[in-house]
Amino acid sequence: MIAAAGYVSCDQRPQEKPPPPEKKITQMLLTQVDSFAVLCHTLQTAVEDGSADEQSLRRMFLGARMGYKQFEWAAEYFEPATARFVNGPPVPEVELSGQAFEPAGLQVIETFLYPRYDTARKTEIAGLLKRLQSDCEKFTKHFANIDILDWQVFDAAKQEVFRVETLGITGFDDPLSLESMTESAAGLAGLKKPLGYYKGAGEVMGRLDTAMNYLTRHPDFNSFDRAEFITTYANAISTGITDMEESLKLDIMRYNRLLNQEAKTLFDKGAFNVNAYMPDRSAFMTDEKVTLGRRLFYDPLLSGTGTRSCGSCHQPDKAFADGLRKNTVLGDGGLLSRNTPTLINAALQPALFYDLRARSLEDQALAVVQNEKEMHGSIKLSVVRLWQDTTYRRMFSQAFAKKDRTGIDTLEVMNALGSYVRSLTDLNSRWDTYMRGDKTAMSKDEISGFNLFMGRAKCGTCHYMPLFNGTFPPRYMKIESEVIGVPASADGKHIDEDMGRYNIIRSGGFKHSFKIPTLRNVARTAPYMHNGVYTTLEEVMEFYNKGGGVGLGLKIDNQTLPFDKLDLTEKEMKEVVAFMKSLDSR
């Protein structure tokens, strides 16, 4: 057809451009959130009118959680505060201010449906489901009013893979129903559609399908081979997502966080950023600061008596611990209140001390130096003495450029010490080598121990892989504490009197609550627990196998550690210990 002048024929009209991927993703998310809200409403109605039996309610509940898993990648990334009360742990949330929020969401509901449906709690269940629908409104409002950027889609997708590895396959989300593999497959399935909107997605789609197939073919929680899944399937997905993002040459906003955006897997060398918890670049670690900090670390000048340095209690040949149940009070020979922890990888946690009272390594160093029982020093007096030393004067000038310097700032001392501790970050154990692809790096018993650790032994739901401390993945913005009921002595007759975090935040849930420490180098840092009560890893395993303090018969109303017995055999406990020994730095 020939068009008359000034007119365009129907088949010659310019085609309307299809919406960009991020617009399609926004619409997809709004639809998925709405579907989840409908599933929650349906379950709420069934609970309220009593029309469904226990098995039917469970099926509806699991269907609702599968619905959430479809958009979990976006909910956790873009609206984490709301996501915490949709699928967070069933324990109170306490802010640094001390304000406490009661637990809510899917995990709380699960406790009312498993192992038995508690009909007496139907009103509570209905209320929780109603709140979930309100949370959906928050998700909807957020997704409808923000511009999702392309690079954020890839960043969030990769974090979802890491979430599956660190939380999904451990039973963190579903400790009672143990539908971990099915739900992990749903979490990965949720990535297919958003990533599929971008060019070059074919290879990643194939890897997702292969991993999902492995999960669905091996649904049994206890026998699932987590080492195989991570090294063969999950690592391939996160690497593929990174490669795909790079091929698209997206304009990526970089920001300072613990898990580097460039990391292809959780086990890459340099995947974790030791400067993550610093306020600005001026405080970042440098070679000059580390050299200065090392000298200060071993110098007793910082102590009030001139007889104790940081290195007196944090000794390199003992993995920067001291091998003692408790070290001595400076000057009088009495015992300090707590065991000396390792400093290796201390930079990979956003709060320090067993009670989490310090927000940085600098704060920790200051507190120790000026603690009357530990070093009884004065930073103000120390900087005067340091300035009088010509070597220190030169080293501070090199480490901290300052025009017309006339003295040393106290913050510079703390930052130098903190920088030295940051240099002690080492994620280079045999286990790391194995997870990077060298299948000869670990023995069969060690691999079996890892699978138990991440599964039936329930260690991985507190000591999060790959750091094996309490820094919560994959955002790594907070660190958790737990109430496990540590006894005062090995006979287990009385709970230790130390109130832990309760001394800092007067919330009843924090009585006897302590930081979840790293298990890296744990074979070299005996004795164990905040009070050094156990001398061997075998004793520690026995404590957990019995169900913590409550399992020992102690009365602890707020224990967060599951107090049912693990029923691990002697062989299985030895395998878990063998795995933990593979975490030693080399």
C-alpha cells in the first residue's frame, strides 16, 4: 500500500517501545505480592471459621510461604525492615535504643502449626495473618513508588542465591516443617523471570534449572548434601549472575559493605571487605596504619603499669587468644569476668565484646586500654608519651597525613590498633580451599561434619556460613546474640551468673545472652564459651547435643537455643568436630 503525502500507512507507523526490564519487574512484583496477600487471607479465613483440619492448614501455610519465596529476593533487598516481620526468626527484635518488637510472621505461625496445630492459638494465628496482609500493603506501596535499577536486580538476585546457601538449606526459615529444599528451590525459581528480561540470560537460566532440579530430587533435610549443592550448583549460579551483569556493562553504584559487590561466590579470595564498618575512607586500613598498629599492639606503654600490652592476652601462637579460661586482673592476680576471644577475623562483625557493646574495633580498643582491670591505661597520657618518642612521632606522621602536626590524636591511636586487627583477617582454611573447588582439601569425615553442621546438628542457623559467626547474611548489617544456658562449671548444675547483653540493654530476653562467636580457628582457641567452662570441642558438642542449659536441667525461661536433644551419635559428633578443625587459618 502506498500512502498519500503527509500520511503513514498502518504498517508503517513507528512501533511503540516495549517497557524496559525494570518496569516489567515492578509489575511482576506487585502481582506476586498481591497473590501472597490472597494466600494469607485464605489461610486466615480457614483458621477463623474452623473449616480446615490440621493437614489442610499446613498445606495452605506452606503454599503461602512458597508464595513469599517467589519475591523474597526483592522483599529482603528493597524492604528489609518489613521482610523481617514477614519471614524473620520468631524472637523479639530489639533495637540499639532498647526498643523491643514482638516477633511476627511466617516463622511464628509455623510454631502454632507444628508439631501440632494449637487450636487455642487460632486468634493469635489469625492476627498474625492479618498483619502479613498489612505488610503486603507496605511492599506494594514501596514497589509502586520506587525506580528499580538494573544493577540492583542483579545485586539482589545474587544475594538471594547467597541467602539460599547460608539460610535456606540450613532450616533457618522452617525449623519445624523442614521444607527447606522445596522452599529453596522456590527462592531460586523466583529469580528466573526477572533475570530472563535481560539479554544473555540463557546460561544462568540453565544453571538455575539444574540447581532447582537437584533440590527437588533431594528434599530430605537430614540427608541433603549441602557441600555438593554449594560447590556444584550455587557457586555456578552466583558466578553466572556476576558474569551476565558484567557483560551488560551496567552503570553500577558501588558502596561500602562487608560482602563485596564484585564477589562471584561467598568463597572468593577478597570477598569480604575489612573496612565495611568504618564511617568514612579516612579511617580505612592502610599499610602504614597496620605497621604502626602492630607496634602499638605489643607495646606495654599503653597500660597504666607499663607491664601489659594487647599482645599479652591476644597471642599469635594461640590464634590471638591466650589459652586460659580467664586471664588475670591487672595487678592483683584475680580473674577477669570473661574468656579472651580470638582477634582473627574480628573485623568481620559489626559489634564487639561478648555483650556487643562496642560498635567498632576502635571502640573496643579504647574500652580495653582504659578498663581498670584489663590495662588501666589513659589514652590522653599515652599520646603525650608517644609524641615524645621520635620513632612513634615519625610513624604517626606517615600513617596519618596532617599538616603542621604538633601532637598525636587519641583517635589515631585507636584507628591504628583497629587497622592492625583488620589485617588479621584470614579466610584461607582447608575448608575454604574445598569450597573454591579443590575436592582433595577435606576428608570424607570433614565433609560429613560440614553437612551435619549445616543440617541436622543445627549449628549453621546461628554460626552462619562462611564466616561462622553471628553476623547475619547476606546483608551483614547486624550481629546476633543467643541465650544457650552456659553453666558456671562443667558439672552443669548452675547457670553462669553473668547476665551478658542484659547488662547493656535491659530487656528480659537478653538475660544470659551472648554474642555468637566465630568458629574459625576454634581448634586453637580453647577453652570455650564466654566463661571458658569447656576445655574441649567434644565437651561443647555434648552440651549442644543435650539441648543447652535447659537440656542439662537448668531453669532458663528465655533460652533461644532449641532445647530438644539433637540425638547425634558419637560418630556424628566427631565428624562435626573434624569439620570445625578444618576451619583453621593457614
